[in-house]
Amino acid sequence: MARTVVIGAGMGAMAAAARLAVAGHRVTVYERARTHGGAVRRLERDGFGFDTGPGLLYLPAVWRDLFVKTGREPLEECVALTEVDPAVRHVFADGTSVLLPGGSRAGTVDALDSALGAGAGERWSELLGRGRRTWEATRRPLLEEPLTDAGDRARLGSDPYPAPRRGLLRRRAPFLSEIARTELRDTRLVALLESHALAHGLDPRRTPASAAVLPYLEQTFGIWYVGGGMRALADAVYERCLARGVEFRFGTAVSGIAVEGGRAAGVELADGSRVGADTVVCGIDPRPMYGGRASAADGGPGYAAGRLTVLLALRGPRPGDAVHRTVVHTGGPGGAARTVTVLRPGDPSLVPGAEHESAVLSVTVPPHRAGTAGPPAGAGGEDGGAVDWTAPGAAERAADEALAAADAAGLGLGGRVLWREVRTPADTERETGAPGGAVPAPALAGADGAFLRAANSTGTAGLYRVGGSAHPGGGLAHAGMSGALAAGLIVEGDGWRGSR
């Protein structure tokens, strides 16, 4: 029986652990924290419950596949999974709002035409059609196949987005903000498209046009809520690992990887001891372990943003017209878009009674770096840099701005606050070890491969990568796929190219 050590108990790492245990490996997971799930955590206080990481699930088929492949109970028997409909309300900087249905192209066209004027829906639909073609061109290499060599990177370095031809010569591949302006021709539609990049911490002015797959995926496959919060999914994956015989060692940090004869031979623990293994799966950002750059601000495109979340315990019941997700567009200096996402799940298990409501505000912000001078960059971190989020007043000022933006959009939350807790990238870094509290974005094609993550296999035999730092990048679905890809390479060999 092969001995496998998994570093970290994040979602991608646990996905790999469960699959490898089913394949006959003896798997032990070493996690520096006292619990599983990585950034998928829950805060409970006074009868209120909050997701402190992601609050919604995209591409649930990834996790359905994990549960089918690792046991008899399907995902829906382990968690309560509900598609969010309506999918989202967008409130634009000019006060216009639009409520978009879930999973309905015709409904989306009608809603946009009614709110923004005739033709708006069709222009949006045509752009998503090009997003579909981009998805079809990149689905397998970006999500379903391991990234293994320079050839893969070269093929994915070209942006497959079918931008309309201008003049006689084909143009260079445009950025997302450029196709937004030229193809949508409405500042509110531009904001709608750019918000999908901003939600992943990406600057649309520097993000390849292939990011048009992000709204396409949401409209096509929907967004889903896990009853009790996303932590319930992390708990279910953890329980599946235990049922398959995976062992966990919490409060045990790994300080290095032991290599003998060019092959991974185990791990070195922070207490100086060593654990032997035939295979090592690294589910954490490896840069600090190797003495590399530990600043998220130096991590490259799509890697440098953190999240500020404001957890609100509210007096009074949830209004009947409240929607699960609202995206507030606030604009920004120099053309930089700003958004505040408000989640109001209406889940009775998250509140102490019917006369209360919980809400979570989420904002993309710069990563954390202790000792950095200067105030936080408002309600967004798309311009790069870093902030000392432990500096007096930094977190509260940013939280005040986010709440003010939500109230300016008519949500009326500020006057109902019983108490709030503010969580910053400094909290994320402390709890998970992610440098700067950065939240990696999903991998994207184009930009000469700048938005790709590290390959699942490494230059060291027997050493593999999973999680947001590895292909295919950040987000729950992509983390789950990284576990599937690494497990496939380990079980089938490094020549494996994915299930077909």
C-alpha cells in the first residue's frame, strides 16, 4: 500500500486525499491549523452563523463527481444544495438596477432590455455566445486536464476569445475591459461584465478577454447555495475522507519536503521530525516553504487580491423582497471599477430566530503586508500594492465604506446592525498561511500564460500540487478539480491526460 502525505487540509487537498484513499493509498494529511477546509470557515456568535470564505458554489458537478467516485452517498444526500434564483440583483452607479434570473438566457435578455433599454439583452447574449466558444476551446485543457509541460503553457498562452475583427488585420488579443466597451456599448453592461472579473480579484483592464467565460459559466450552470453555509460542504468532504480511512494530523505544520535521489521521500515537520512517504501532495502555497516570495503582492496577475468581509448581525426579519446576492457597483477613480457583494441567504439555521437576519458584505482589497504605509485603497484592491490591515482603523474604515455603499444602493442594512465583525486578508493569512491572505483566481487562457497556475506535477518525481496555487487555480470548483487531476496523475502515471 503506497504511503501518501498530503500537506494542508484545504478543499483541493481533501479532494485528492479522498480519491487516493479509494485507490488504495494510505493517506495522512498534515494541517498547521486546528481544523479542515482551508479558507472555507464559519463564524458563530450569539446564535448567528456566517461563512467567512466563499458563500456560493459554482460548477457543483465537480463535487458531485467526487462524492460519486469516493462512496455510495451522492453529494445531495450529504448536503442540502439549492440553486439560487433569482441569481443576482445588480445596482449600478447611476441608480439603475436589474434582477437577473438563474439559468435562463431568454429571461436575462428580457430583464436587461427592461432595465437598460432595448437591445441591451441581445448585446449581452452575443458576448456570452463568444464566452461559450471560449469555454468550448479551453474547457478540457483549463479544467479537465493536468497542466504538465511548456507545450501546455504555450497552447494556453493565446487568448481564444473570438474578438470581432477590426479592419484588414487581426488585432492583438484585447483585455476584458476593452471588449466590454466595444461590444456592449453601455456603461452599465460594461460594469456587469467587469464585475465577474472583480469578484475573483482580477483587474478587468489587465485581464484577458477569455475571462468572458466567467459570466457564461454562471448563466449556464447556475450558482448554488449549501444549506447551513459553505462550511457544510467542507465538513461533508472531511467526513468522506474519514470514511475512506484518511488520517488527519491537525496543529502540525510541514516545514519542508524531503527529497532523495531526485524523488520526494516524505516531509519535514516544524518540530524537526520527518515522515517518510512514497508520494507527497502539496496543498498549500509552497513559496514560504521554499524561502520564496511570501508577499501576495508579488504573486503575479490574478494572485494579488485579498478579501475584506463584513459580517452583519441584523435586527428585524429578512424583507420579503430581499434577494440572496446583490452586487453594488460604486465606480472608482481613474476608471477602476469597484463592487461590493452582499449575500443575504435567508437561511433560518444562520440566525437565532425569525426576528433576525444575517448578511455578509465582501469586497476585493489589496493583500496584507505588515508595516506597509498608507491607507487602504477604498472598496477595492484592483490597482495592486498591499496594506497593513492590522494598522489602527484600516479595517473599520474599509468596512464603513462597504456598508455605506450597500445602504446607498437602498439595502438599508446600516440602521439594523446589532453587531458586526470585520475580517481582512491579515485574518486569512493568519488562519490559512496564504501569503498576504491572497485569494487566487481561476486560471485563464491568454496573456502569454500569465494567468495560469503551477502545474500539478513538478520537476521532482513523486511530488504533486493541488489547491488554488496549482492548476487550474482558485475557486471551490477549480480546487476540487486540482485534487482530481493530481490523483489521476498519481494513480495512472504522469502521462495521464484526464478522464474522457
